Amino acid sequence: MVGYVPSAPGCAGRTGVVAGAGELLAGLFGAAVRPACGAVGMNILPLDAPVEIGVVLEVSGGGGR
């Protein structure tokens, strides 16, 4: 998981925003979710978004193919 957070130079709070997204994923998919996280500070995001999170999920089980 990688998070892009608009912030001023020297801001140290970016990791907290991305960690919160990881906690949200754990709440949605269960405690087995342990995302590896990276936080990147940006000057501005497209459409003035407050945060952009990218994830790659692997889902297993359920008896499917």
C-alpha cells in the first residue's frame, strides 16, 4: 500500500495518514490484513484530493477457482 499525502516540506505526519488507511483495511478485511506501507508527500494531488491510497490485494479462500 502506498499513500500520497499533500503536505508542506518537512511535514512528519504523512505516515499517520497512511497508517490510518491500513487500520481501515484491517477493519474491513479482518485482523489478518497486514499491509506494507509507504507514505509520499506531494505538493498537490489531482482534483485537490486530501489523500490518494493505492493497494494491491490478494484474496484467497471461498472455494472458487
